[in-house]
Amino acid sequence: MSPRSTGARCEECARLDRAHSVAADTIADDPRPYRVYLAWFGPGMAKVGITAVERGPARLLEQGAVCFSWLGTGPLMAARRTEELLRAALRVPDRIPYADKRAVRALLPRAADDRAAEVRELHGRAVALAQWPESLRPEPCVIVDHVRTFGLDRGPGARAEVERLLPGAGLSGELVAAAGPDLHLEVREGRIVVLDTRLVRGWGLVPAAAGGDVRGFPVREFTQEQDGLF
């Protein structure tokens, strides 16, 4: 398995799994009701997505959404059309790379209202679109904030990430936050490094020595240029 791999399956199994995936838009006859959501990961970083009603907010927690609101509820294809409508009309993406999400977590506004502002603005613009599918019931804008759930309100933000795993290398530290697949570990006082747990799949792990340390793993610093993006 590649040291950079975040998948638990070989390429062929991954293709088969995706062939039966709602996320890959390969299923059109799922009778379950779906919700469209707006998720926010940091300044200037919002996305649209869909999830089965029966899953509740699990999809948002898995993705590491800092805050979100439901947008509408209805059949799968209506949810799909709404997702495409927002991409085309409002330029809202349906995917954001995890690397981008974790790089902006240290820049989150302290106030919950400030974190919710972009989602509220997008929600208002979305429900006002003339092409809104008739079979999708609009949902009110109710912001759910995950900052405390993830532990992102404790201490300084992460400024680096483990790029890949290598045999014989080690990582230890105090767990200060967990967002989606990312563990935020304080490896020494004031220095927090992110480990994407999807990298761990397929690797054998042994207990680390006491105390915080990063030994042998290549670590990428988040550039401070992020401050000028927003």
C-alpha cells in the first residue's frame, strides 16, 4: 500500500464500491428520502452535498464540517438536481479536499455567528433560485456548529500535517481535537500536528514512547499565505 494512500481497498475493489455509490452518482432509483446540506469548513470554504435522511448529521461529522445547515429534503434525484443547481448558479462546489479543510482550521473565527455567516447567506440565495425542484421541500436555515464537538475551541490551531507513513517512524502526543478523519496531536507545547487516520489503514501499529514527538515522518507545514486568501 502506498504511504500516501487514504483508501482501505485496492484499486479494483474501490472501483466496484464506487459503482454502487450514491456519492458517485451511480444510483438513481434509491427510494429513501435525502437531504441537501450546506457545509462550511473555514473562511471562503463552503460546499453543497446530499445525505440520506436516516443518516442524520453523520456525513457532516465524517467530513469535518465546522458548521452546516440543511437546505432541503426530498427524493434522491431532486436532491441531485438541487446540488447541481447550486454548483451552476451559485458556484458552490460539491467537493473540498481534506488538505484544504485542515489548512484553514487555525484561521476559524472565534464567534459562532461569524462562522455561520457564509452558510446563512448561501442558504438565502439558494432557496430564492427560480429553478428550485418542486419535489424538494426547503428547510429553514438552522446552523449546527461542531467547533466544540471536534475540540477546535481548545488551544492553538494545527499548523502542520503528517504527509505519509513510513516503517519505523513514530508519532506521539496529546489528542486535543478530532475533526472528520483528522486527529490533532500536540507533540510538544504549542505545536499541533494533524494525522489523517485514513493513512493508518493497512499499517501495523505499536504503542509509542511517553511524551510528544514526531520521529521519521515527513511533516508539511501549513503556509501562512492562507491568511491572505480570505
